[in-house]
Amino acid sequence: MMFIVRTAGPRPELPVKMVRKATDGSGKTDYFCVGDPKDLPVVPVHDGWYADDTGGGVAIFGQGKFWEIRDTPFSIVESDDGVADKAVRDLEVTNVRGAIFGV
């Protein structure tokens, strides 16, 4: 499961999949992490799209259980193994737009 650690402190000691400026205007940083949040300041995620600061982001679905890291809204760079099919696991980047629309 993925969650956000929102902090002005150091980077969490968890696997961090994406980093962005917090969208709440607090000046903090959002770290999209997987693992056990322990006693960290966690912001829950909901199904949807979480943009990063460079044009990509994280797609969250399955009631927050599954995730995909994307460098554009249509290109999957990494995904949760619970969701990824063999094609996604075998490729470094999957062009979703090309797979759907043939472009």
C-alpha cells in the first residue's frame, strides 16, 4: 500500500517512489512511500491521480491498494506487482497511450 509522508524534516527511511512539494501550501514535502508508516506524519491517499512537479505522477486505484509511477500521464515507469501484468514487469517503461490507441 502507498501513503504520503508530509514533512519539513528529513526524507523518511522507507522506500520512496515519488517526491513533490506539498499541495497544501505548507512549504513541506510529500514523500510517496510504500512500507510500514510506523509513527510518521501520514497523509492517506485515495483513488486518483497525484501529479509530481515535473509532469508525471502516481496513479492510485483499488481503494488505495495499488499504484503506478508514471513519467507522463500515459507512461508507466513502475507499478505495484499486485497490479502489473507480465508486459509491465518485463518493460522498463510502458507507453499506455500507444497500447490503447496504437500511437
